Amino acid sequence: MAEGEQKLADVQGRFMQVVSDGRKASDVEWQSCRLLLSNKRLLILTNEGRQTIPLGKVSSVKSRGDVNEAIAQVSSYLSIQIGSDVYLVAPQDQEPFEEKLYGAILDQRVVYVKHPAVEGGVVQDPGWEKARLKLGDGTVDLAIASGQFVEVDRGDVGTVEVTEQTVNDSQRRVAEIEHLVEGTVVQTHVTGPGRVVAVLAGLLGQENDPDADISKAEHEVLMALYSGVSPFKIPDFVGMDVEEIEGIYDELLEEGLLQKVRMRREVSLKPRGRNIASEVIENQ
């Protein structure tokens, strides 16, 4: 390790390079490797040599499932883009490795934040403030220079979009993050180096994929709740038994689409459930 470099993880795994210089590689296969992660780089070590991925040049990190026959040999993996190259890495015990990788790229980065940019559907104008970014246990934390502290619970994130906005008289990439603060839906906007914005959006967006695998009955319940029907009136509204509705509530709670408000089966939509319902309405 070089001076100032700290080892974060050293695990066995597999990798493949699927894009090289902007061109998709053909006939690629998984190769066994050792993955050595530090606060500055990711080393991919094989019997044939090593490849170095400088974390300061990583433009995208995504947690993926299998998408084609060659890749399907591994159930989950990380897609890492650097320039015009894309690597897939599948470390043993992926979750802790993934957290350390995101932390190495995002922790202590200085960004600019507008919070809340939108609150309860109403656009606010708080202005941009300097902040320091940190990953917590299931959260993204923003310590703003004015003294305000914003905790974004990754389980309470709805939509995440990357847009172009004018920030201090220049065009910047901005991550628009919809999440809950004390039961109120707000948007927090974050800008900074383009790669930091992209990786942050990837981290928060991947946990709230609107394409959830839910049944027709679950869709009906989500739509009813989204329309404002009381959870106690859902059985009559959708024409199902109380026991059946409570079973659906259990499934949706487990899938992270609802949150329990009271023990007597009062529930409300979480951001991801609201996101699914709103997309259904837009597509009708």
C-alpha cells in the first residue's frame, strides 16, 4: 500500500470486463480473482496479473442481478464503470464489500445541498449550502455548514433522478432525492463532482426499483391506498375478505412498500410503494 492508503477489504471473488474502450467484449467468462480494496483503489488480482481501478475515476457503481446466460452463473455482482471500461465483480459476501466500496467513494466528500428543495409537494427556495457527505448504517448523512443535519434513510427513499440545474451560475449535475422526514415527503437536492452525484444516485436508486414483483391483488391495494382510501375500508373497496387483505398487508410490509402506523393494521405507503402506484397512474 502507498503512503496514506488504507486497506478496507481483501476477499476472493470473480470478475469479468464486459466493456473495453467503449466496445462490448464478446465471449467473456467469469475469472477467479482476489479483490483488494483500499480507500484509493480496487485491485483485481489473478494468476495472469492485476488490474487497477482508481476510485477517484469511478463514474458509476451498480448492484446487479443476472441479465444474460454468461453472467447468470453469478446471482449478484457489482458493475463498476471507469471511463469507457466496465467491470463486473462478484466478491464473496458481497454486501459488506459493497458498503465499503460505496463508503470509499462517497465518505467525507464535500458537496452542495438544497434542503428541502420540495416539501409536501411545495417547492422551497432554501439556497445551496456546502455540506459533507457520510454513509451511516442504512443512511446517507449530510452535515450542512449552517449546522443543519439531514439524515436520508435509504429505506425511505422514493424516486431518485439526476438532472441538470444551474448552480451558482454554472450547469451542474444534481441528484434529486425524494425521501421521508418525520412522515413528510421532501426532496433533497445534492450536487458536486459528477462522479460523486452519479454514484450517490446509484446507491439510493437501486434500493427503490419501481419494478417490484407484486401480484395483481397487491397492485389493487397499493392503488387504493394511493387514492386515499382508509386502510380499514380497503376490504370493501377492493371486494376482498379482511383476512386476505391483512395477508396482503403482511406481504407489502415485508417487501418494504408499506409501513405500519398502528398495531391494529393501520398502514401507509412508503416512498417505494407510492412510486409504484404513481407510475401505474401515469401509464394508464
